[in-house]
Amino acid sequence: MVHASLNKRPPVRKPESAGRPRVAVLLPLPFPGPFDYAVPPALTDLQPGDIVSVPLGRRTETGVVWDPTPALPPEFTPPPMKAVADGRLKPVISRLDQPPLPGALRRFVDWVAAYTLSPPGMVLAMALRTAATAPVTPTTGWAVAEPPPDLRETPARRRVLEIAASDGPLPGTELARRAGVGTSVVRGLADAGALRAVVLKPAPPFAAPDPAHCPPTLGDGQQEAAQSLRDLAGTGGFSVTLLEGVTGSGKTEIYMEAIAACLERGRQVLVLLPEIALSAQWTGRFTRRFGAEPALWHSDLSPRLRRVTWHAVAEGTARVVVGARSALFLPFAELGLIIVDEEHESAFKQEDGVTYHARDMAVVRARLDRAPILLVSATPSLETLANVGAGRYRHLALTARHGGATMPEVRTIDMRAHPPERGLFLSPVLTEAMQATMARGEQAMLFLNRRGYAPLTLCRTCGHRLQCPNCTAWLVEHRARRVITCHHCGYQEPTPPTCPSCHAEASLTPIGPGVERITEEARATFPDARLLVMASDTLPGPAATADAVAQIARREVDLVIGTQIVAKGWHFPHLTLVGVVDADLGLGGGDLRAAERTVQLLHQVAGRAGRAEAPGTVLLQSYCTEHPVMQALVSGDFASFMRQEAEQRRPGFWPPFGRLAALIVSADTPEAADATARALGAGAPRGDGLQVLGPAPAPLAILRGRHRRRLLLRARREIALQPIVRQWLERVAPERGARIDVDIDPVSFL
Ligand code: ADP
Ligand code: ZN
């Protein structure tokens, strides 16, 4: 075909095949790699990235024309697939009218697949989000046509024709609205031939943010950091920078300047937030700074908005995207900057499907797009600090809160010395401080990272504990909803009136507090206080969260009680006291990062206090006030705490000084789980710098009715785990009804 040779880009026909022209097509399905298809004569100009329709068995599937990723280290490359003979090749059916998947995104898909040991098609599925790739359906508008001679005229019809002539073409509903008539009038005119249909070009859904709209006046300490970031983002090229600064120091304010520089350079920006509930407040700030809204991306977008956004990102009309981790897989046309806010958050780790850490993969994406990336946190992860220490990442620090606001004073309440009254959970020291704060007209907050009324319900007569029938977990009472529920599998039943085991009446007793129970106690102690509860199950979405935050800012609330959602980057100017109900809570699990995570979370909560003029106080209720975590929170010296953490992990080659891969066996029966786990244990890799821990029953030994065992492979940092794990899995076949999931760089050890 002539036009194919006019096209300067080389066609994707494989050079080594002298036979029929063929292309590799990656399908969003769990196959080990792309399949070859024949190129029909009408499609000889197919290019890598083109989205195509192909036959698969008797079905038709949507896939992407694929090309090999040269940058992939050879030991990460999956084994080659068996070549299909020319005669058995099926042809590509058609090319879809879609923007192609950009090269950097194709490389990223291959990279994530290789790193996480996932089938590349499953990673592609995240990038395609099938709904997103359907074309944006064009709207039909109506314009006046040559009026037919026999047209019956009415006043309504005349108004429609006048407006169509002056303002048209317009969509039917809009035309009817402006003419003040029903849509049937428009339809009648169209049927009569007096209006003709015109395909309307959709207006760009996202207005362009203006970097000069409303720049801030930066403080002394801020200016230098902002200038460095502006330089980085304005020049481009891959680099990683940690932006570290105490809560309220103006990190967000400053990275907005990096966004401005990137926009001035004509590139797109991606901002990842750990929790989409934060997006409403973030969007407000962004809009004030740039005079236009960013594009939002998260799993709750309507299918239409998802499609529109996907296309706008691909075409470059969406300049700034703020989203949850899945936004990493959007088809940016010209990505120029990535920002990962609250980079230490474990919410960036996706735990099901393809398990990947969005912060780490964001660094990979930035490298592939040759863009700078900023990791932002008040309490950076040990991983990131180690990269700074090794000189791989740059480091910018802000040391003071903006505008003279001071850091809150943090104190512990030793619960052994100042216990609450029997059956209660708040120490008198804390309730007195709350009383005094509210009496001054300031706001107080209670934080407890546990939803529901009580984490455990026990029968006082026989000792029976209410347990999930599907999981190794207690059922959590939610008193307001009158149910007990499993926080792991979602199982739920009405709270039983009597003990299900011994049938004793009025014998079931809640053990320990959840936020509901703390709310009950606070209500009894402070009957006049205006209370607001913020928990993920009481706030159904970002809008409700934003509304709650606005109520607090307007001082319509005296006391806020919440789970981890209150810890996020909110700005509460009138909040001066934070009480942490159980500061020891996160230390119990005992995994590798328990102490680090507790410090990060509680520091984040503490950071909600005293962000404006009035100084803040934070009180930590603890039964082990001498614990290094409590001491770090009181002194505010996180650098020393993190150095101690590092020294504890270094000798054993725990991350970030070594690498981990978890293998999780799950099976229908305990026997199948054990047999598979034993086989993995017997086939475990051996070698210098390698160690396999387990198999052992997982802490969640049964989850959703599946029996679980875990193994952990630990290696020195210089050893790549992927090829070792790949070969290990090739040696072991799971038993019937069993499967093996791999979690590279695990965060959860349940
Ligand atoms: P962080 O992200 O470090 O917690 P923020 O960027 O949210 O800090 O800043 C904390 C508060 O101080 C916000 O209300 C922000 O608007 C305000 N702020 C910070 N820097 C400035 C500035 N240069 N001018 C005006 N307000 C600022
Ligand atoms: Zn369960």
C-alpha cells in the first residue's frame, strides 16, 4: 500500500520473519507474554502501541501492539513464548480509533510485570482499564437546514429554529431548554428535515491551569527549596528528590511551584496521594493556586468520567492529574514531573492482584519518562532515607512551620500511673486537658485507629469469643449498625442477643475500645460538646470527608473523634489538642516496620494540632512510655530514631539493607496448603547471602475460607530476587486447590 511507505515510522513487521507479516499483541489477560497475529493487508501501517481488536479462541479481545523492552535487565526477562507457525497465525481484526499507548507506558508495563513477577497482561489490564479505552461517544448537535416547503410552523417550532440559527449547532436537550420547549419539538423538526445533525467536537474537559494565576509569597526558608524544585522541574531529566519538612512547613505550597515550572515547560504532572479522601482539599488548594481544577483519577470515577479523563491524559489536554496509585498507569503524552505526597504511607502498596508499591514504581516511571520525581513527607520511610544516604536521591529539608506556628508539644500519659476509671478508656489527665481546651473555645481531637465499637466480644459465662467463620479473626461489633463484622472478609451478622455457644443471656461483653465506644464515653463525659466522628465507614466518600473537614474549619465542631483518616494532611486551624487513645496499638503486630509506622502515623496525627497561631498539645496514652517510639515522638528527634531503626535492620540484611520476597500459599484445605508449603520449603533456593524463613502458618491462617502459609526469602541488597523466585516456582507445582502468590518487597506480613 502506498500510504504505508509514505509513513516514515517503521511498521512493526518482525524483521526476522521472512514469511507472513506479523505483530505481537499483548492482551490484558494472565498469559506469560504477547501473542503473534498476522497483519492483514489493510493494516500494514500498524505501530507499536496501537490498540487493536484480535480473535482469541472464539472471542474477540482488545489488545495492544507490543514491542520488546530493551531496558529490561536480562535476568528479569520472562522466558520467550513458543513461536506460532505462519499457517496458524490469525489476523488482527481491526485497529480501534484510540490514541496509542505511549512507548514509556509500554516499557513501564513490562518493567512492573518483570519486577513483581506478574503476567504482563495483568499489568496492561491496569493501564487499559477496558472501560477507559472505549471511544468517547461524540454528541450530536442540531443546526438549521433548508426548510422543507411543507413545514408546519408553530410558535414553539419558530423559537427552536431561531435559536438553532443564532446559537447552533446545539445538542437537542440544550436547544429545547434555550427555546423553552420540550425535546419532542426538536425531534419533530429533525424528522421533518428542518434541522440537520452535526457531530459536535467535545470541548476539552479540563481547563488549562495557569502557572501565573496566584503565586504564593514564600517565606525565607521556603524560597530556596522552591527555587531548587523549580530548577529541577523546569529543566527536566530524571532525578529523585526527597522533600522533607515538619507538618505545616509548607511542603505542599512549595511543590506547587515545581508543578508551575513543569507546566511552564509544557509538560504534564502526576501527583499521587495515598488516600483519595484527601483529593477534595488538595483540589481546592490547587485551584486557588492555578485557577483551574486538576483531573482526578481513582477507582470510584464514573465510567464516563474515566473514559474522558483517560483520553484527555493521552491527548495531553489534562495537564495535571491527581490520583491514587492506579494513576501511575495512565497514558501520559508528555509527563514532565511526578510527585508522591506522604511517600512513607503503606497505602501506596497494592496488596491484591498485581502487588506493587506505587512509590517505588513511580520512581521507575519517572526514569522511563526522563522526568524528575519528588517524594514528600514529614517522616520519610527508611527506604527513602537510605537512598538519600547512599547519594541516589537528593534531599531538600524545611525545618520550621510556616508563619511562626510552632510544633505542638508532645507528652505521654503513663496509663499505669493515671489509669482511666473502670470500664472507661480516657485517663483523667486527658479528659481534663480536653475540658480546658474546649472551655477556651478551641477544638480537641481523639484518635484511635480502630473502627467499630469493640474489637472483641467475649462471653463472660463460657469464655467463647465471637469469631469469623471464614477467617482467623475476631468479629468486630459495630453497635450503631447492630452488627458484628469481619474486617478482613466483610462477613457480617446481627449482633447475637445471647452467647452462640452456651446461650447465656446478657453475658456477651465487649473487650477493648473502637472509635464508637470512645465516642460513647466522650458523649457521656462532655454532654454539651458538639461531636463529629470521622472514620472510613462513617464517611462514604471524598465529598463527605471534605464536608466534615469544612465543618471543623468553620468551628461547628468542638471535638473530633476519628480513625486514621483524621491523621492525613488536613489543615484544622482551630484544633489545639490531640489525644491519642492507644499509642501502643501499632506496636503489637511486631512486623519489621511496626515501630517506624507507629512513629509516622502518630507524628502525622500530632501534626493536626496547633497549625495556626495558638500552640498545640499532643497527649499520648501509653502503657510503655519508655519505648523508643514514645521517646521519639516526645523529643521530635526522628532523625535519631530512624538511625537507630537502621542500625537494628542493617546486621540482619532487613530492608532497606536487604531484599525480601514473600511467597503466600493459599488452599481449600489445610492439607493442600501444608503440602504445597512443604514442597516450597524443600525446593527453597540456597546460596550465599540468601535465606528462606518458613514455611509457617500465616498470622491470618485462614482468610475467606482459604488456608494460608507463608515463606519469606531474604537476600542481600545486591542480589536480584526475581530470577531466583522464578526458578523456585518452576521447581514446585502447587497441589490441587492450592495457589502460590508472590509479594516482592512485602509491606504486610499477615
Ligand atoms: P505541609 O504540606 O508541609 O504540611 P502546607 O503546605 O500544607 O504544609 O502548609 C501549611 C499551611 O501553611 C497551609 O495552610 C498553607 O496554606 C500555609 N502556608 C505555607 N506556606 C505558605 C506561604 N508561603 N504563604 C501562605 N501560606 C502558606
Ligand atoms: Zn472474615
